[in-house]
Amino acid sequence: MKLVLEVTFRMGGVSYRGHRWEGNALVFEFERIGDAFIQVLSTRKVEVEVERVPEKVLVELKTKDGGKVFEAFERDGTYLAAEP
């Protein structure tokens, strides 16, 4: 089945790195590395084929200062998330 994720980030410079399963949670991996980024909202849309419906969809953002993980919610067949 096709799963669609739309994520809004607080800064530019974000790259999609892939996805992985952690138990029943599907984790989408993004990365922002470097020193300077434009302070503008940026949206990324990712479509992946998965073999089962996840119980949770998580977004993992890695940065040079560490990172954060936040959860997406489903609306009308699309998972939506925003960087806190």
C-alpha cells in the first residue's frame, strides 16, 4: 500500500534519508546539517510503499546539534506533521 507523509519544517535545508520500521511504528528519517539555513517554512512530501498499516508514524529529524522526533497524524489518507 502507498503511504503519503507531508511534513512542514521550520527551516530549509532538510533532506529525506529513508524510512524504517521500529516495531509497529514507521519512522521517516530526515536530516538538516550545516551552519546556516533560511528561516522559512518548508514542506516535504514523501510517498512510500509499505506492506502494512503502521500503528504510529514518526518523523526523525537529525541536526548537527542532535535532533528530534515527532509524531504525524492521519487525515484523509495522508499523514501530516510539523516540526515543533
